Amino acid sequence: MKSPLARAAALLALAAGCTEAPMTSEEIGQNQAALCANGDGVNSALAGLAVAAAKELRRWQSSRDFYVDSSYRLALTSTAKARCSDGRCWNTQAILDLQRAPFGSVKFGSVTFNADNFKSRLVSEFNEQKICEGRTGSGDANCPAEEHLLTFKSQQPGACDTLFTFTATTLTGGTLRSPAQLKNKLIFAGYPENPYLAFSSTSSSVTIDPTFGLNETGSSSAGSCMAACVRMSGSDVSGHCCSCGGQLKKYARSTFNANAYLCK
């Protein structure tokens, strides 16, 4: 797979067409920053939700797995919870509960997360997904995508942050006719406008690119520092060393979800 800079350059070249001369590394870096704009943190949180759903629910079927509750927040359906090994989909729920985060309490690096914008984007993108899936017709008009099963495969540094790759198969483990069409199931997470999704596919896998820390990446000891201002974890990491904004701090459990920890 291409390096983050090379991948960013390729994406920008496709968007801008041919240029008269190759871009310098400085120009690539500047354009990459623009490509991965995350001013209110919502783009990366949406991508994190897509990864959590892929890992825990093992599919992207937002019309079946989410609904808008009485507080106009996106929430998990009972059908979705039944698909998760813990019966509650802890990582997906922790990201959804960012909708409840107090103003200014959550940061992604230097970006202050806006919970109100996240809440409104979740509902609007979810409704867009439902509208697209409800259209009649063929081709791109009605969000075609096969019934599928996603299995976590690997992760590595990406153009914006961290690439998560999933093996994509039929429900019985067979080969999908067109894994690329699964992009049509990511409207709920902001596709195609959301640069943090950075969706790509092969004949047997799909890849997206959320913010590091939102999706659990394995265990760590209390003696090691994790460079993430927000960390979602299935185990208690209170008091573990962390780095946020270039400063060493400790994780503390958030007030809005027991599996969400803030570096402070």
C-alpha cells in the first residue's frame, strides 16, 4: 500500500487532474492538510463510527442498525445489539455517546470536538442513507450494494490517520461481485464528502481511515503513553499515561460513556 503522502498525492492528482510539474513534499503536506480537514472533529468521528460498526456489527446496514431516538440522537436498534458479542456494541455505543459530550470537553489533537454538530450530522446523514436506499431505479440512483459480512483484517498509518481494512464477503463467506459498491452503505458516515472515510477496495477487502483512539487497537499497560486525546476502550484505562496537545497527562473516564476516556 502507498505511503500516506503518496496516497494523498494520488488522491489530489485525481481530484485536480494533470499538473505541469510534480508537487514538492511541502506542497503535498499542505494539500494533505486540506484534504483531511477536521475543523470540528465530526468527520473523523463519523469515520470512527463506520469502523466500530464494521468491527462489532460486521456490516454497514445503518437503516437496520440505527434509528433516531426521542432526543433526536442516533441510537442502536435491538437488531444491531443482538449482532454484537457483548450484546451492547460497546465501541459503537461509545462513539454514539459523543453526541452527549459536554461542550469543549473532547479534543482530537488540536481540534475541539463539537458534539452538537456531530448529533445533527449523524441524523442528517442517516436520513440521506434511508432516502437513497428507498429510491427506485438502477445504478447509483438507489445505493446498490450486496448483502455482506465484514471481518477485521489489519490497520496501519493512513493519509489522514489510521487505515482499517476489512475482508468483505457474502453472508456465507463467498466472494462479493463488487466490493466497491459497499461505499453506497457509507452515506450514513458522510460518504463521499467525508475525507476521513477515504474508502478504497480490492476484490476482497474494503478500507477506511478514522482518527486514532476512537477504535480500540489492542491492550496497553499503564506504563506506556498513548498519543490520543480521546480513547475508547473495553477495559479500564483510568490513570494510564497519555499525550494530548504535546503534553503528557492521564486518562480519566468521561462523564458521557463508561468506555470513553479523556486525556487530561
